Amino acid sequence: MPVTTLNGHDVHVDDEGFLTEYDEWSEDLGNVLAANIGVEMTERHWEIIRFLRSDFKEQGETATTRRVQTVGGFPTKEQFELFPKKPAKKMAYIAGLPKPHGCV
Amino acid sequence: MTTDVAAAIVPKFDDDTETDRKLAIICSKGNLDMAYPGLILANAALGEGVEVHLFFTFWGFDMILKSRMNHLKFSPVGNTAMHLPVTDSRVAAALAPMPGMTAVATKMMMKQIADLGVPEVPDFLEQISASGGHLWACRMSADMMKVDETDLYEGVEAIINASDFIEMTAGAQLLFI
């Protein structure tokens, strides 16, 4: 399992760079992750990230685009606006969670 | 002694590169089971930043007809692959056309799909549109069935003919369902 250094800390990541340990994340680190992929975070961005983290804690897996809309209340269109082109992956990365497995 | 600082491992989201990938999916089937492959792949492609065009033709037109899109059906007639829940057996071919079988099979399929959290066709089309997918209706099918824009789901951008479709999908990867 690779380890990479971000924000001065060593974190465990998979081969692509997604964090693998839930507890190694912090909001500070989230900012670094967002900067790494060129996403400028606003309060709305953070609302989604916080939803993803708490949902992951409850469900044990990362919410898909659809779940973020139906359960989280963030319309798909908005997700694409806040995290252009690959919202599901970008949101998961910034939230320190694995990529969603579900298809929808 | 030098300290090597390894570059941080960051996923490549390729915002600047993969911008020209285009996928066109032709949906030509109107049965419930065959509506999904196109929708699932379109949704997945959109989530990867691919430009997606869905072209509904022939029976696939039912997927975008307001009068039918909520009532797509599935029948095991001619389809020996249907899995029955108990013992994972098949439906005997002779039983498939019996009255009521289509309704039962449709209901089963819809439940299995819903249990996976996958939306019904209209909601799915809405998600695809919201994600930036383009929906197109086939001119010839519209003429055959004698329908126009008013009969179609609002998310459909236009009724276009085969040449328009060929032009718009230049350089695109094509999928026929």
C-alpha cells in the first residue's frame, strides 16, 4: 500500500492516489487534496464533502452521484457544476474516500 | 546526502486532456431490460467527463415517448436467459407466453432494478440530462409512429434525421443497442 506525503503528513493511498484510511483525513487535508486537483472550495463544496464523510461512516461505502442527489439533496446538475467533468471521483478524492463502486 | 522528496501520488483527472472523447449510443429497443444498458453506460461515461449523445430509434422511441416511458415491459418470450429467484432456474419456453407472464416478469425486473438503487427510465433520463447528456429522437421513427416534439419527453433536444446523427457523431465511439 503506497504512502504519499501531503501537507507534511504521510497518508496511505491506493495506486491512484485515493486515501485508504478513513481517519487519516482532516478538513485541512481536504483543502490540500482540492488544491491538488484544481478545485476551489466554497461552503457549498464543503457541505457535499461533509455529507459524503458522514454517509460513508453510516453506510460503509461512498455515495454514488444518485445517492448524493436523492439522500444528500444535492442535485446532479449542481454536482457537475461544483466538481466539473468527473464529479463522483473528484468529490471522493477530496473527501478522502474511495471511488464509488455503484453504477448509478 | 540528498533527501529524495517523492512527488505526491495524486489521481489524474485529466481535465485538460480527455476533453474530446465522444460517445454516441443508439437505443433501438423498447423492452425494459434493453432500456438499461444504454442508460447505465451513458451515465457512467458522463461521470467520466465524456460527451454523450443518446439517439432513440425504432422501439427505443418508447423510452422517450411520454405515453410509454413509464410503462416499459419485459417478457421472457424468446428470452431463455431470465433468472427465476428460487433455484435460479429458467422460465420454460412454453410458459412464457401465458397470460399474465409479462406483467409478472416486468414487476420482478422493476423490483430487482429498484433494489439496486437504479432509477426508473424517466428519472434516469433526467439524471443523464442533468449530467450534460444529449438526447435525440429519430426522424424516421417519429414519422412512422406519427408523433412530434409534444409527444416526447422534454429532455429530448430535437428530432433529427440519420444524416444529422452521422454528422454530429464524427469521431465518436458508437454503441448500438
